Amino acid sequence: MSARAPVTGWDIGGAHLKVAQTGESGALRLVRQIPCPLWQGMDRLEAALAAARAALAPSMRHRVTMTGELADLFTDRAEGVTRLAAAMRAAWPEAECLLYAGAEGFVPAAAAAVAAEAVASANWHATARFAAARLADFLLADIGSTTTDLLVSSGGMPCPRGARDDQRLACGELVYTGVVRTPLMALGPEVPFAGARVPLMAELFATTADIHRLTGDLPAGADQHPSADGRGKTVAESAVRLARMIGRDAVSAPPAAWRELARVLAARQSRAIEDAAALVLSAQPLPPAAPVLGAGCGRFLARRLAAALGRPYRDIGVLFTDDPALAEAAAIAAPAAALALLED
């Protein structure tokens, strides 16, 4: 078999840069996720690209998707798409650079300005398109650090009801909840604690990383950004932040009380995802045997979703590779891995 030129797939998010690359065999050889707080400036992306370059083989074929255009660094999505595309072209000026434009397929990065609406936040479509070529019927549940994407594939074809973020929010295909960065105040106005209904403070005192750390479900390496208070990431320190959400200090209750409160909040997050999935499936029913296809660092919630829906669970990582470690990384960075493997 002749050697193939490596293809590099990129997913430029607002908080992380994800990259995947194929080797000479055409199979995945590398997947990475690099912290990239894009809201702090384009220099953060430049630093993340430099870190990625150190691990990559030379590549003249780059495929890019993004959600980072939503960062408030940009005045609107069109500016974000254009500037992010320009950054990729500047980083690899001699290479072919294509942007993923959802149902429209790939477009040259030089056309970013005119294709901005189709390119913006189309990473979910890349994942679904890749998976649908290998598995006919499924409910994709890509649960990441910040958001959840839900999408039906039927008969080997992705069947999105929405294309833009506003449309996808309205039909349940985009749920703004993730297992790391979501502020806990987004999970409800109040919580049961010590026999009372206590309001959650409308402050960024703690995030979902804290509750999933307390329950023991947060995957190692999933939380790559500073904590809400800038302090450590032990179970005890997460309890301090959680206690602050209800106006308490952690020493005011035993550790078991904070673990139980974390469990309650985690269950609420699961129910929000389940409700959205029910909405999606009510419009586009699937056969009972069609699985929930889990992606993202929050796949533990995708497994719970499958159980709640009475469906089998399947991990998207096995569709990318039979290497367990690489499959784990690819499942977390599914859009980037999909772009590295998709045909133009």
C-alpha cells in the first residue's frame, strides 16, 4: 500500500483547541486537546497552535471546523469565522486549508467571509456525517465541557432539524450544558439541603466540574482550565466551592452532604439532557435498537441517557480506531477526528 499524505483535522473551540492527524496508512495516528481560552485574545490560539505543531507530522492538508467564533473577542460570528480562518492560513501558509461548512461540505479558507454562516458552529455536523457513514441509525449525544449536541441519524443520513445555533437551541439539538465549564446556577434556582429549599447564588462560585468531581465521575484530564476561584481541584476544594453556592462554608456540613448535593445537581443536568433528547426523538423517532452514540468528555452522561431512554449505548471512539487509548482521545475530540478521516 502506498503511503498517504497526512490529513490534519482541527476543531477550534472557545475554550479548547482539538486536533487529530492521520498517518501514512490513512488511519488516525494522533489526537490532542489543548486549552485555548479564546476570549482572552487571539494570542491564545497562536500559542495553542504552536503547541499542537510540536506534536504533528508535517501536513499540507488541513480541515477546520469551529465554535470559537462565538467568543466575545469578536463582534459577531462572521468576524470570528473570518479571523479564525485567517489564523489557520497564517500558521500554515503553504498548505491547503479547507473549512467545514456543514451540509455544504468543505470550502476554501479564503472563502471564509462569504461562507461564514454555514461554517459557524458546524462541528457537530462533521461528527454526525462521519458516524452516519458507519452506523445507520443512532442518536448522537456529544456531551463536552460546555455544551451538548443531540442529533438523529436515520438510514445512514444525519437528520438535523436545525442548522444555526438558534434553531438547534429551539428544537433541543443544542443544550448549553457541559460537564466542566457550566456555572452551577444554570442547573436550577434552588436545591434541597438540610431539610430546606435553598436558592443557588447567581454567582460563578462553582461549575459542573466540581459536582462531577465530587461524585467521582469527572474523567481525568477533562478539566483543563482554572477553577472558579482559581484554587485547586481536589474533592475537598470542590466542596468548598459548592458550599459557597448556597451561602455556606464546607465545614458547616459533613463531606457526605456535599456529595449528595453534587449528586442532586448532576441528576438535574442529566434530566435536562434527557428532556432535550425526548424532544428530538419525538420529532424523529428511531427504531428501539438504535443506540445512543456517545461522544465528548461527558460520555458518562451519554451512558445514563441511553439507560433512561431504554436504548443500547455505543461509544463513538470505536468508530475511529481500534486502539483503546487513541479511541478515548478521538471520542473527546470527535469533530477534529472526523475531519481528519472524512473525504473532501
